[in-house]
Amino acid sequence: MNRVPPHRADRPVRAGIPEHGRVPRYYAVKAELFDLVENLGEGTVLPSERELAERFSVSRVTLRQAVSELVLEGKLIRRQGSGTFVAPPKLVQPLSLVSYTEGMRRQGVEPNRTVITVEELGADDGLARDLLLEPGDPIVHLERVLLADDERIGLESTYLSLGRFPDLLEKLDPAGSLYACLTERLGVRFAEAEERVETVLATPREALLIGTNPALPMLLLHRVSYDVDGHPIERARSLYRGDRFSFVARLHADR
């Protein structure tokens, strides 16, 4: 199998296959399999392992490795007892001052949340620094599993100053939009945020809550939001499934 898929701007040049052609066999299979997946369309069941191994003239072990990588990348999805299917497109969340709720609804997806933890804590040194508090000051910690059309896709921890928002827990529906509560009920005006995104593996606890494989790469977003006066509002740690989620940002030149 020496064919290199046609070049496309949204994919690695020459499908990631170097000019000398010496690549692991599974990777060449993966490139061919990816083209097949695109032609099959969302929700289509993949042909049997035996059929695909014969089609690409490789062993089943080689084929499994190619399929496993496409599962990790979110191109395929395995369903126990049913087979392997072409996965739906990834959800896209803008890197902007848009709530999770609004970001999902823009895509025609119904957002929801499962509350895991609502507690009061004393601010540690990092929280105190980010929220301009003193260590030990009271903090509200809200931990929730993020859902999209009832599919678990992430886990979010948000920390806010209890001194600044003393009646937050009285006015907040923990399963609803925190941003909506802050803006509509508490009069907060978001102005800007500082965000950092990195790739990580979920801890065993996080993988259990999200319902995913601990070996699946995750996207971790750290955010500190500020109001119009430059005062910090919240610090959030949001973990998203790398196979189901991506971020988009619109960049502007400095003026």
C-alpha cells in the first residue's frame, strides 16, 4: 500500500507520510482508513476487522493500532457490543467571554450539568493570588460534569470569593448557567479573561466522572475572569474530552 492521499489544507501534508515512504505500517493504514471514514459519514458502522485487514493487506494487530489512534483522535467511536462507528464532529467552544451554555446552544446542542460538589473552602495561596484575596479567605467551589445532549464531555471546577458573592449559593441553580446567574441576578459585568490551554491525561477520579478512558488525551483550560473594573470574578479549571471537543479563537492584530 503505497498510495498517498491527495493533499488537503486541513490535514497533514502528504498525510504525514515522508517522501522516502518509510513509515510504520499501521500509520499508512491509518491514512487510508481516515479517507474511508470520511466517505462513510457520521454514525456509519465500520466494516468488520477481518474485512478491513484483508482490504488493506495487513494483520489484525496492525489494523487495531490504526483504529485505536483514530478513536483517540475522535474520528471513530467504539460502542461495547455494537462495533466501531464514525464519530460525530467535535464540539467547538470559542475562547472568548462566552458561557458554556451559550457556546453549546449556538451549535444546536442542549447543554446541561451534573453537580458533583458545592462547598465552602479557605483560599489557598494560588487562589488568593488570582482572586486578590488573603490566604484562608472563604471561597465557594462549584464542581460539575458538563453534558452536551446528555453526553458527558467535561468536568469543571469554579472558584469564587464568598466575601464578594455572599448570596451566590442562594441565587444559583447549581445545574444552570453560572454566568447567567452572575450577570442577571448579581449584576456582574464580564470584561476580559486570561486563559491557558494544555493537554493532560485525566486522573482516575476525573475519568470516572466524565466516563472516559484514562488514556484519552484531555484538553485542560485554566481561566481567570475579570469585571469592567479589573477585579477578578472567578477562577475556573475546565477539563474537556480531547476526542469530542476543540477550541476556536478569533485573533486581532495589536493596534
